[in-house]
Amino acid sequence: MTRLRQLLPFALFALAMVATQGLLRALEMEYCLTQLTMALYYAIVVIGLCLVMGYAGQVSLGHGAFFAIGGYTSAVLTTHDFSRFKAAGWAGGLKQLHVFVGQQDLFGNQIMTVSPWAAFFAAMLLTLVVATLIGYPALRLKGHYLAMATLGFGLIVNKTVLGTAAFGAADGINGVPEWTLAPGLTICGKSAARVSNYYIAATLVLALLLLLRNLLHSRVGRALQAIHDRETAANAMGIDTAAYKLRAFVLSALLAALAGVFFTHYTAGIGPSEAGALKSVRYVALAAAGGMANLWGVTVMSTGLNYLSLRGLFGSYDHAVFGVILILIISIAPDGPLKPLGKWMGGLASRLRPEGRREHGAA
Amino acid sequence: MDAGNLTLQYLLSGITKGSIYAVVAIGFNLIYSATGVLNFAQGEFVMLGGMVAVTLAHFVPLPVAVAGAVVIVALVGCLLEVLFFRKLRHHSVLHLIIITIGLSIVIQEAALHIWDEKVRSLPYFTGNEISSIKLFGAAISPQVIWVLATVAVTVAALHVFLKFTLPGRAMRACSSNPEAAMLAGINIPNMRTLSFGLSAALGALAGCVISPITMTHYESGAPLAIKGFAAAIVGGLGNPMAAVLGGLLVGVLEAFSVSRLPAAYNDVSAFAILLLVLFVRPHGLFGRPGGEAVREH
Amino acid sequence: MALLEVENVRRSFGGLVAVDKTTFQVAPGQIKAIIGPNGAGKTTLFNIISGLLRPDSGRVTFHSRPVTGLKPYQIARLGLSRTFQNPSLFLRMNVLENVMVGRHSRSRWGFAGCCLRWPGQPREERNIRDTAMAQLDYVGLAPLAHCPAGALAFGQRRMVELARALATEPTLLLLDEPASGLNTKEKEDLGQLIRKIRDRGVTVLLVEHDMKLVMDLADDIVVLHYGIPIAEGPPSVIQSDPKVISVYLGGEVQADSAGGELSAKWSQSP
Ligand SMILES: Nc1ncnc2c1ncn2[C@@H]1O[C@H](COP(=O)(O)OP(=O)(O)OP(=O)(O)O)[C@@H](O)[C@H]1O
Ligand SMILES: [Mg+2]
């Protein structure tokens, strides 16, 4: 029974997703699904950030870098021509295993690239390694120091991508092939696949939310919150605080990279700005806007705001909007605007109720 | 040019940039010790200083424009403290970080809309781009002399201010022992505002003198802030004078990495130094390890 | 065979020597107390024993295993649990969840298992909840299980912290000034509770300023003065120890009346 009640928000979310699509179809605005799909992928990064910042209490100003590491790994591997290894025995073996696949490039030449699935696993593996290498020393730092370390890491990734020809420098990488997850389920930007891609993204977000909800309502989630509140007391209670912080950080980096891979296949490319400090800061702004330690708030706020931003609603004030969001939320409602809103509505409801009862009595 | 000359040239350019990082680092330190806020918007003061001075220079003589820019930006700094940090003092480190980042973005975007995305610069204070002074066989632009002299004088003046004047000592007292400072009748909120104003003024001055060399652009503040922070960390956060050494070190290392690495990776080396120092000696190269550097609440 | 052995431990902060030449043992099943004036180094000693601070020299042995240099969580897993002088509850959680954190070292599912609710994990979660609830009941706070931890009164926070420490199933429990901030009635209840805990087989080492409570409870007392132990023994001996009396009362009082004076003086102190 309680389990059912816990699952209710998930059902509502799924319903809302379906309703949105239906509404957009009825309004003949299904083209909006493209930006909504992208916003959902970005939301995954913010959800991961919510785990590290909201629950474990560790700042990260470098999550854009993990998104980029995922996206770029996928993009490079699936577009780079490995034909010169064709003769080598290991390449043949990998081809047998469908790690390498034959393909046509933009100019119609036959090339051999890594398959999207293999590239996906490579991206996740690389992220795992990088996040561990950065997280291990960085998470021993606190507060401002951790913030600067993660910011510095993000900038290193950003500048490296910008300065390297193999990553397309300032142009990024284009022509990333589509990714067939299963027969009939292909991640690509074709308008025919718009609806199915929207549902792929929505399902992915929903599944990840479910997994994280389970995680947060377990001994692991409590351990993370304990670390956030009082690290020494948590340690004295038997929690290996360093290991837990690192695992939470790596998990959230993996979520960012996962989003990066999907996003890159969906938009058929990725650019260096994805690793930029402004992107990383924007994720933090969105997490703050959603209330940090609030999976649903973070999902709704980040999908909504990113959607509006991608539709170009904020025009040339795009960055400024997110800066203002950061300032306003922290100075007015540091727990996010949803909590005070909920309280206000609760207050309103309780103020209305006695009146309702009085009316009943009168009737 | 022979190798020795080239080295000297790199060294000079490193010291020039490094002295600017040093000023930014001192700005970080001033605010950090007085308020506990690490002001991510520190670089924006430098950018604003340059921008305001460029605009004022259209109407008034250069020295007046520079002085005007310093005063205006200092007022902006004070205003930020009063508007945003007075009420927020009891907020968590995370909140303070976020709010200064938000300010940094908003200031940048405001600059973009007030001016535009064009690169501008102040005229050379004396001479022009091609005039140079020969020193030990290296060609030095007179503006470099301006930068170094300005930074040297400012740092010395600041040192005297903090050490020997009443408000300076009061400011230091607030950071080392706020309770005692309060009991001694020092108005701590005012000291905090003063630290923001002073720090902004320093940044603006640096922004003016460096503008002819590196140009000013609405986005030019953020990288300076990060390198300035690297300098502050290398020197040991909370120690304004060690920040000068930190700044010079970061500047020189960056200049020499340019000679080894492709220009595109220019900043990468500076950030890599930052990470290395943070991971290995978070208390700075010159500081002593203490719980404080790593443990914050 | 002693459960805990502290051997010649020393710790300084900058120039200040907080603990020095400290040697004592805690036998299983004992209630042992550490007393001493403010700043004597009691909390520092607790921090060293529980691994939050490293001693400059000396060693600590728990269950015949050297634990100096181990991390606090490793020591906690060996069966040592503690409370803090300033109650340090996890304020983002409710009371029950706070106590459930105490079950951390007695449960095992990790990130992956918890994400996926792997078979067995939900059952473990229920066990954690039930055991934590039982501990709350034990200290008499079961009705407050679902209160936010931040909403509790000071005395209640101490009790939740005690329940959280007990939830780890310790063999040795360190209590840092458990009675400070409690009223007379609460102090009495606390005394009984500590005895009950000892009777359960948990050894107790406590720091306390309330002399009446200490003299009632403790089997054995160590007196610290400027970080150095100056006396050790059962309450009757400590009460009449001239060195202890001179430390607290300036040596002007007659030995035989000192016990009463000591309790009178110390029960006033906060
Ligand atoms: N982290 C620290 N850094 C510097 N000095 C410390 C630190 N912790 C404790 N001290 C100093 O060590 C001495 C012993 O402190 P401690 O807290 O152990 O005393 P205590 O016996 O617990 O006192 P109280 O009865 O007030 O709790 C004090 O002088 C204190 O100022
Ligand atoms: Mg103490």
C-alpha cells in the first residue's frame, strides 16, 4: 500500500509526459518535442548534481565537463575512421563483436567506426576513470576549495577540447550517426522519430528517478545526508565518508556522461560550450531552482527552464536569466522556491478549510 | 633574438600578467578574510574597471577616467556587499559560492548589454604600441612599466594601510577575531563593506593599467578571477602579501608554458597548476598546514 | 583483560599540550568516568580514542587491537560508539532516520543494490527501521520518531544521540557530558539508563561534570588536570584524594568534607 503511494508521483510524471505530447499534437506544435527532449537530457545532469550537492552536500562546478566527456567520447569514436586498422587481427575480431562497424561518412566514403553501443560503454568507462581520478583528491577539499577544484577541472576539459583539432576545436563534432537502441528505437534527430525520441528520453528520466529514489530511501541515502549534515559524526557512526562521497560523485558524473551520450546522438553532434563553465554553473542554478535535495523539484524546474531557454524565450538574456535565478533563489528562498510555495499553498488550504466547514455547518 | 633574450622576454611578460593576478588575488584575500566569502565575481571588477575607464576616456582626460573608474567600481563593490551579503552572512558556503557566481554572470551580461561584445582598450598611458624601452637587451613596452609600478605602489600602500592605519588594523582585527573586534567597538558590517569596496577598487585599477596590453572584453574577467584565485591559493588563502608571490609564480609559469605548449593550451597549464596546488598543498606553498585551510563548515 | 587500553597518549595543538602522559584501562562491563576542570583535555582524549584526532605519540588498543591511525569509521565498526559534547544530530533527517544511521555499520547493501532494490535489500531496510525503532523506544523517545531532528529540545537531542550510538551495537560506549543541559529529573533517568545499558553488557566510558552523577554511577574514575591524569580509582578514593581536592578547591578544605564540597561545587557548574 505504502509502496503504491510511493510510486504515485512516478505514475503522475508518466501521465504528464503523455499528456504533454497529446496536447502538443492537438495544438499541432509537435516540433516543440525536440527542445523538450533535449531539456529532458539536460535534466539528467541536474538530477545527478542533486545527488552530489543536495544530498551529499559536495559542490561541483564541473558537471558540464562530464557531460562533454560522455558526448565527445561517443562522437569521436562513432565518427573517426578506423579503416587503417582493418588489416590488423584485433580489428577483425572487434568487427566480429560489432565493436567496429562499417559506415558511410558525410561524403559517402566507406569508413569503419566504433558502433554507438561500444562507444557508449567506452564513454561510461572513461568517465568512471576520470571522475575517480578527479574526485579522489578533490573531495578531500571542502567548500570554496572543492568548488574551485571542480571549476578548474571543467575549464581544463573545456580548453582542451577547444584547443584540439581531433575534437573539432571551436566547431565541435558533427555528423554523429544515429544510435539504434533496439529495433524500432533509434536515437536521432529526424522529425519522423521525434515522438519516439521524446518517449525514450522521458522513460530514461523516469527510470533514473526511480533508481535514485530507491537509493535515497536506503542506508546509502541516509549516509549521504549524514555526511552533508555532519561529516565527523557520520564517520564516527561507521560511515566511510570519503568512499561514499567519491561514489556519489562518480555516480553523478556517470549520469552526466550518460546524458551527454544520448544528447550527442540525438543532436548528431556536440560543441565545446557543453564543457564550459557557464554550462556547469547553469546546472547548479537549475539544481538550486529545484530545491537541491528534491528530485522532483529539480526535474520539473530544470526541464521547464531549459526548455524555455532552448526555445529561445530568454533571447540574448539567456545567461543573465540563469544568473538572476541563482541570486534570487539563494537570497529569497535558499531551499528552492517549491518548498515555500508548497508551504504557502498548505497555509492557504488550511485557511480555506475552516471556512468550508463553517459553510457546511450553515447548510 | 638569442635564447637569453627570449627567456627574459617571457619572464617579463609573465611578471606583467602575474602582477595582475596578484592584484586579483589580493582582492580575493581582502574580502575572504573580512567576510568569509570567496568572491567569484572578483574578475568582473577588473573587467568593469577597464570598461568604465574606456568609456570615461571619451569625455575626460585619461588620469581622470582611470580615477573615475576606480571610484565607480569601488561603489559597485560596496553596493554588492550591502545588497547581497549583509543579510546572507549566516548562509552556508555553498550558498555564498552560488550567489557570487550568479553576480559574476549578471555583471558580465550587464556589461554585454551596456557595452557590446567588442574588444576595447584604453590608450597607452605613455607612448604607443610600438614604442619600447630596451632593458638588458629585452624590449619592454612602457605600459609594462606602468603596470609593474602601479602594482608595486598599490601593494605597498595596501600594506601600510593594513598595518599602520586605524581602519586597516580594524579590518584585520575583524578577520582574525570578530568577537574581540566587536567588543573593541569596531563596526564590523562597515568593515565588510569597506573590504568589498577596497577589493573592487584594486581590481578596477588593475583593469585600467592592463587594458592597453591585454584589451578589455565583457568576458575577460572570469579567466582573471580563476587565475587570481590560483595565485591566492598558491600563496595561501588569507595571506594578502603571499598572494603577490603566488601571482607572479602563476604568471611566469603560464608565460613559459606558452613557449612549450601550443597557444590553445595556454590556460590549461594555469588551471592544471591550480589543481595540483589544491590537491597537494591546499594551504599554499608558503603557508603552514593548518586545519583551517581544508576544513570549513 | 582490558577492553580499552590508553597508553602514554599525548596530543598538542600548536604550543598547547591538550593531553599528555595519559595511561589508563577500561575493563569490560565497567562504567568508568573521566573528570577534570574545563579544558582539561577530556574531549580531546575522546577524539583520540574514537579516531577523530591522531595522537602525537602513544597508543590506544581496543579489543587487544591497536587502533591508533585507524579512521573513525573503522574504529566504530570494531564496536566503539560515542556521543558528542554538543549533540550532533543530522538535522535534515527525522529522529528515526537519525537512529537508523547508527545501523550503517551493521548493514551491507551498497549503491547498486539499493538503487535496484535487489532481493534482500528491502528486508534489510525493514530490519534497520525496526531495530532503530526499538532503540528509540529504549531511551523513551518512540513517540517522537517522525519529528524532524531540529525540532527537539536539547535534552531530547542527547537521548536521540544516545539511541543512535546504541544502534551500532557497541561493546564500548563513550559519552561526552551526557548530563549537561539536563534537569534533575532527567539526570536521574539518565543515570538509570546508563546502568541499564551497562547491564546489557555494554562497557561505558563517560566524561561528566556532575559529580553527584559520577560518584553514583562510576566504578572507577580518572582525573585529568591540564591533560595529565593525576588520580585514578573508585569514587570513595577519588573523593578523598588530596591531589584532586587541591586541584578543585585550592587545597584549603579538609579531606573528609571534600567529597560533599566537590559534589556541591560541581553540580552547580553547567
Ligand atoms: N581543535 C583544536 N585546536 C586547538 N586547540 C584545541 C582543539 N581542541 C581542543 N583544544 C584545546 O585543548 C584543550 C583541551 O580541550 P578539551 O575540549 O579536550 O577540554 P575538555 O576537558 O573537554 O573541556 P570541557 O570540560 O570544557 O569540555 C583546551 O585548551 C582547548 O582549547
Ligand atoms: Mg569537552
